[in-house]
Amino acid sequence: MAAYVIRRLAYGVGVVFGVLFLLFVLFFAVTEPDDIARKALGDKAPPEVLEIWKQNHGYDRPLWPWQDWGDNLLFDHYRKMLSFDFGLSDADDSPILDRIRAGMGPSLSLTVPLLVLSLVVAIPLSLVVAFFRETYIDRMGVFLCVLAMSVSTLLYIIGAQFLIGKLLRWYPISGFDSSLAMLPRFLALPLIVGVVSGLGSDVRFYRTVFLEESSRDFVRTARAKGAGESRIMLGHVLRNAMIPILTRVVLAIPFLFMGSILIESFFGIPGLGSMTVDAIQANDFSTLRTMVYIGSLLFVLGQVATDLSYGLVDPRVRFE
């Protein structure tokens, strides 16, 4: 197992290094430091002001090692990213790491309950639809899933804000309060939108997994021995479907830290998702570079964690 983990980690390190090189090409070779400075200061900024800004942000050095082996942007880019020294924002010169720390709490307060609620709602519904396979309940469930998947998330957000927030006035339309007394009230509407908007794709995926497990030999053997359908669905189908379910869940866990871009932006939640949108609007290339790097790093760690978790739910899995 140790050799397998080492191989997976080595593969992940190679992926991260490749992502860092692509980020450097996109943000420094394609978009040159002069363009970054003009985006931050404006097109009418004098050349001397642009030079001072580049010096303050470390953009005044040569790009490639063959131009200056001792001091170049490529080596500095790798050193800072790998040591989590993300520097200052191009927009307001605030420390990016401090902004990430401040945004993780609001993002996790939204995404963790959203993941749990999605599983609690989607898996039982999928079991019910799979239980009534090839009936009108199954066909109606598939139709509603496809219909729900066809609706844009923006429509769910706008509809929920208008109906629940404005007409019924059950919950605030937007805003955020981290106090324990007010936090559930501000998160209720975003959680409703998040669960409903993703319910169609979740139910359809889990239904497919359950139907595939229902056609296997051990299920037919259980039926031949007289086991009831409810017992088969819960004791055999659900248990043996844990690997694809676990894959979907574990891969989603690293991205909980990144937040939900649309939901955070429209509901005024100061998390990492809204921070990414603000960076795009403000042409904050250093923050965007950092968020893409963190996302790729979390994805690699999620892949390794997914592979290792297979052995926990299925003893037949061997790491070679």
C-alpha cells in the first residue's frame, strides 16, 4: 500500500507542477506584466507609475531562467506557490493568504451543510425511484430529473429570492452573519437553492448506480432465496453501491473549501467563491492564479483520498 500511495503522490506532484507551469504561461507569458499593471492602474497611468507598481509586486524581473538564472519570474512563481507565499492582491495590495483565511469560514458554513443535505435528500429518493423501476414512478422521476437539470441555477436563485425572500419573506434575500443565532437564517435560502438545483443530477446519477447493482448476480441470488425488495435495496444494493457514491462524495470534499461561486455571489456570502468572482471583475490576476492553484492542489489530494477510501468500503480492493 505504501508503494501505491507514493506512486499516486508522485503523479499528483507532477500534475501540480504542470498546472503551475500553465498558470505561469497564461498569466505572465500570454498576459505580460505590463498588461497586468495597466489593468490594475488604468490605461492612462504614466510609464514611471507602471514601473513602480511592477517593482512593488515583483513583476519587473525577466520571465525565463535563460534570461537570468539567479532572479526570474518562473522560479519565483514556483517558490511562492509551493511555499504558500501568495503575496499581495493586484487590486488592493491586501495579503491574499489573509483573504483566503477569512473566506474559508463562510464558504465551509455553506458547502458542508449543502453536501450533507444533498446526500440525505438525493440517496433516499434515488432508492425509491430505483425500487419502482420500469414503472410510472420511475419514468416520472427520470422526467423530473432531466427537467430539473435543464433549468439554469440562475433561475433557481432568482425564483427563490423572489418567491421565498420577497413574497413570503421567510428568509433574507442576501447577506451574511456569522453569529450562531443568525447564521441559519441567512444560510437557509442558499441551502434550499443548492439542494434543489443539484437534486436532478444527483438523483439521476444515484438511480443509475442502484439500477446497475440491482442487475448483478448476488441480487438475483438474494431474490431466489426469498429476500424482500426492501431488504435487497438497503442491505445489498445500497451497500455495494458505496464505491461510486464514495467517489462522488470524496471528490467533492476538497472543493468545499473553494465555495460555490454563483450562490455566494448572488446571496452576498463573503466566501472564497465570491472572492474569485470579485477577482475576475477587478482583473486581480494574482488572486485568480492563487485560486486556480489551490483548486488543482485540492483536486489531486481528493483523487488520492478517493483511491485510499475504496479499501474502507470494499475489502476486496487491493492496492498494487
